[in-house]
Amino acid sequence: MQHSILYSVVAFMLLVTELQSYAGAHGIGANYGRQGDNLPTPDKVIQLCKSRNIQRIRIFDPQQDVLQALQGSGIQVIIGTLNIDVPTLANDPAFATTWLQTNIIPFASSVNFRCISVGNEMVPSQNASSILPAMQNLRTALIAANLNIPISTVVFQNVLASPFPPSAGTWHPDAASIMVPLVQYMQANGYPLLYNAYPYFAYRDNPNDIRLDYALMSTSEVIVTDGALGYTNLLDASLDALYWALEKVGAPNVEIVVAETGWPSEGEGHDPATIDNARIYNSNLIKHGQFGTPKRPGKGLEAYIFALFNEDLKPKGSEAHWGLFYPDMSEVYHVDF
Ligand SMILES: *[C@@H]1O[C@H](CO)[C@@H](O)[C@H](O)[C@H]1NC(C)=O
């Protein structure tokens, strides 16, 4: 009797925890890039995020001033390692420990770390084989520090051979030998896969083959049918291609987190980068994100809009105009988070 009461209490507590982590895992945040010489200080940026209900951010590398500003904010953070640090993280367990001691442990009680990302868009590349051992060393060091933070890496669409139709999704031959053991490791440890997904580039480069409303997520019409599944937008189709590729190599439970997506507000010539398109895409992303993809319905999307600010040190053209905000913190266009 006592046992069964204890059992129900424990079961209930597990249920509550699970519901909380489920709720906490979804929602739309933003990338906090800093390639500008006129950006506000991190404490102002974090205040801005809080005032605009931006509850998740991704930072590309560990910067102490940003981590300090995040303390006590409650904002969930994906924190990246520098790509050049990945081989050392892989080869030297002591460096993995030092990396945590510098960037995570001092902040672990006051910053809500969603995930550590080992490198950004490193697959395929010369150093891609370092990602998995770097993740393993960081995992060992995290366990030693009694911390439980998911570890992942950020990949781009080039890891897939044929993203169309989604059910044909398989790993690109140049990426497969890296990706298969990586995603199996993620499956075994319950880690997500971080993915940069840009319908903007697909549309910009193929405007005759792709409908703008399909790229912008602004139609409810099924444009692509793939077996039993119907697609109204390109983002869902590209995520499902990756879910198919994960399933085919025994990693069906790996959750995809969209580390970057977005739409620039200014470009050159016939570039579809306009303020209207950027506002429509990002607003639809927030609205649509709660529904999940046709292959993972009801499983809300976790995604990070690129980016908080227009960054003036990026190349001219659309590159420098991905921001939701100008450096003076006024809106480029309005989006409700
Ligand atoms: C690979 O890692 C080494 C060691 O950190 C670094 O010197 C080199 O530049 C990296 N290569 C690439 C392509 O990033």
C-alpha cells in the first residue's frame, strides 16, 4: 500500500517533470551574432530579449560578457564551441574539462543551458572526424562535474544527398561516414541534432521551381505530396527529409532543433530579401512552429531565428541584413514572439 502510494507520487512527479521538459523544449528563439562594430552591450541585448519574450537564444562561441549578462535571465541558451577548438576538445580530455570549467561550470547554476554545440557546419570538412570524440570528452567532463546538458553539433543541408522528396532523404556520401555514428550517438544519449535550414536560399536560387508562398510558409495548400504526407511549406519538407535520413540509420528518436533559419530584409536586384518577406517568414515560423511537421505532427518546433541584429561587419548585400533589430535596438519589422 505504502509502496503503491510512493509509486504514484513518483510517477506523478516524473510526469510533471516530463511535461515541463516537453513544454520547455519547444518554441522559437533567436541567434545572437556579434559581427557588428555598433551593437548594444550584452546586458542591453538580454533586456531586449526579455522585453520581447525571446526566451531562447543561441550564441556561437563562449563569450564571458554575454554569459554574465545571461545570469538569472531564465533564457535558454545553446552555446557553441569554436570550430578551431574541436580538434583539441577531441584529442585532449583535459582541454574539454578546462573548456567546461571556463565557460559552463561558473554559470551552470545561473544560466539555463539548453545544449552545447560542438562546432558549426563542420560536416563535411577536414576536422569533422573530431566532432564525435569531442562530444564524448565533453560528456565525460560534464558527468564528472555532475552536470546534465545535451551535447550536439550544427549541420547544414549539405549533409543530405537528396532532400526531395522528403522520404528520399539519405546522407550525402561525403557526410555519411561522419553523420551515421554521430546521430547514433545522439540517439543513444537522447541528444538533439542541430540543423541550419534556409528556405530563403532554396527559393532565391530556384525561383522558377519553388513557389514563394511555399518558401514563406504562407499557404495552407498542399504543394508537395510524398506518400501519405502532404507539405504546405519547404521548411517542413526539409526537416522531414532529415527525419527520414535519421530513421534509416537507426536514429528515429533524435529530435531536430533548427539552430538557424530566417529571411534577410534587404538584398540586391531581384533578391527576394525584402522587409515584407522577412516579416512574413519569421511570423509564420512562430505561428506554424507549434504544429510540428507532417512526419512528426504535434511535436512542436524548436527553432532559432537568424538573427537578432543586422551585423555591419558581414559582407554587403543580403548578408548584413538578417536582423530582427537594428543596432540601436529598434525593429527592422515587427514579429511577436
Ligand atoms: C582543423 O583543425 C586544426 C587544428 O585546430 C586547424 O589548425 C585547422 O585550421 C582546422 N581546419 C579547418 C579546415 O578548419
